[in-house]
Amino acid sequence: MENEDSFETLDTNGLGDISQLLGNDINHTALAILYEKLLRNKECLQQQKEPRCEETALYRMLMGYGFLILCFIAIVGNCLNILVYTSDQIRFFIAIKMLCTKLLTNTLTMLVLLPQACRSIGLWAVGSMNDQVYWSYWPYQAFFGNFFGFTGMWLTVLMTAECYVHVFMPLRSKSICTMKNVWRSYVVIVIMATLLGIIYPLNRSVMLTDECDKVEVAIVMTDADFLGIYERFHMLANMLFAIVIPLGLLVFMTSCIVWRLVGKTTLLRDTGKKKVGGKFNSEKRSVTQITIITTIFQLMGELPSVPIFLLASFTAPGSMDKMAWMCLWQTLSQFLGLCNVSLSFFVYIAFSPRFRKALITRLYCGNKYLRAVANSLTPLKRHSNDPSVLSIHCPSSTDVRASIRLIAVASRKDGRLNVDCISPTLSDENSGIYDHFL
């Protein structure tokens, strides 16, 4: 009886006199279900939403397949960087320790974002159990991604600041550049990064709904007034402390260093007031190139995010998904930021002859199977009058201890060896310290 009433409703409201068209031998229940499907499909077509930024083809290509390529490059390059910078000759320098920390944070950033790339390339089905697990992990991914990105940015500023102190205040560098001050800076950076990123696990949850035979993802925020106010503050503070202020400091210090090393010819003289020769000129050129390239990469990777933060601060959540041009801008800015994180190895190996030599020597001394490659790629030191007899000198433990005594200021405190930051002298042996930590 209920089916008969349903059919009569469909007959009069939507389908006309079906009995006259098809006769009485029809399945009224199947016809009612079909009509409801047609109405639902019509409503779905009318209410069809614009795809989210993460669902566009460009995002899938750059942040999916492109990310996997950059992730592989970043892991390999950062591991090679750490291999070189943890050698016994230079690992006691404070700048080297900060650089290794930055390389570690860059690697962790790529690993944290790896599940996002796997979802973008369709490694698992949308709405599956794996997809639900990913979206439960997403708030923590956002937190750690921003956390490591923030720390990496400020570590770059700290390394540039140490170079600035060495160049402009060489007499005070020993008292300023100490591990105690570095650890204090680390604590401040970690606290700031936590405060700016904690909003994601606190005020973000993901709901998966099945609408129109399609799984829809909705990122939900709570209605608490306090968290709503903090959201506005978070966007502006993130833009200022994660992008504008560190980039401003980086550009200022880089400009001063480049002007001092390149524009002022009377910069560095020895105690006898004699100009440093061609050796330092080569090092100075390498330092300048690496400093400029590093700053350009930071600007290209971070500045495009400023309009996104501004728009997110003054518009409703999810409004960027409705603007195609903003989705395009956001995707490109994220990809450029990943390029900045992953391509530092190529900057060092392209513009630092000392880094190339250190890398080849490190591989040569650590693996006998790479000696043939090392012999063919690096200028070798002659140890005999025969020009055909060439070899690489792998430092012994005695050489390492001697070099450390020459370049580090050591003191006994609490029974442990503490190595302070130093302002290196301009000799051939250690004038390259500026080249190492950029």
C-alpha cells in the first residue's frame, strides 16, 4: 500500500500518466527508486562544489610526484652534507653544529609531509581505512611541518648572524658566539615554533562525509571564542615571525656581509697591515656566492606565502578553495618552499670548491671502493718528484688533534672539553671557515 502511494505521488508530480505510457505491468518500487536517484543527481549537479586546492591536477603533479623527487634529493643531499660537516676537522665549529641541525630539520620536514604526497598520487583509495588514518594524522602533520619549517628558517638566520659577528665584530665574536648562547637561541626558537603551530592539533579536526557518491573532506574548527581570536592572531604572527622578520634580518645581514667582503677592499688585513693575498680572495668569492644564493632561495621560497597569510587572516576558513588563482598561488608557494628545503646541497657543491674537496676526501678516506672516483675528480697532492705519482692525504688522529688545537679555543670545565666559537685567523689553513658554514 505504501508503494502504491509513493508511485501515485511520482505519477502526478513528476512522471505523468505512466500507466498509459508503460501499462500496468511495471515495478512501482523500482520506478520510485529510479526517480529518487534522478532527483538526487539533479541536486548534486546543482550543488556541485569547486574542488579543494589539494584536489587539483597541478597540486597532484607538484605536491605529489614533484614532492617525491624533491624528497629523494633532500634526503640524499642532506646526508652527504652531514657526512662532510661531521668530519673531525670542522665538526667543533658552532656554525657547523647549527648547519647540521638545520639539515636535520629540513630532512624531518620532508619526511613529515611524505604521507600527504602519497595521498596526492592516489596510493590509497579516498575514503578507505588508510585515508581515515591519514586524516586523523593530518593536524599533527600540519603542526610538525610548520614547526620544522620555522626552526629551519631561524637556524639560517642564526648562521648568517654568526658570520655577521665574525666579519663586523671579530674581537667580540668569542664572547658572543658560544654554545651557551646557541642553546638559549634553540630554546627560544622551539618555544616560538610550538606556540605558532599548536593551533593545528588543538583547533583542527577532519570529517569525511559521503555526498553524491563522493567522499567530501571537511576541516572543522571549534566555535570557541578564544580559539577564534587566537586563529586571527596566529595567522598574523605566523606571517611576521616565520617569514617577514627572519627574511628582513637575513637580507640586511647578507647585504652587509656582501658589501663588506666585496665592496670594501680594505676589509681584512693581518697584524702587519698587509692585505690578504689571492687565497682569501678565492674564499671571499665563494662565501659571497653562497650567501647570495642562499638568501635568494629563502626569498623565493618564503615571500610568496605572505599574500596567502594575509588573505587567510581576513577571510573565512575555506574561502581560498573558491578562488582558482589563489589555489594556484598557494600550490606554487608550497612547492617553492620545498625546493628551498631540498636543494641546499647543490648550492654548496656548485659554489664551494672547499666543500667539493671535503666531500671527495671524506668519501675517499671512508670507502676504498670510491678511491678511483676520488682520484679522477679532485686535485691531488704530489708526494714525489714524479708527476705521475699522486695521492690524497687522509688525516690521521694526530693530524686531527693538531688541527683542533690550532683552530679551537679549548678549556676544561666540569671535566669536559668545551670548544668555544672563535674568529679564525686569515691563514691558508683556516680562512675557509667562512666557506664551511654558509
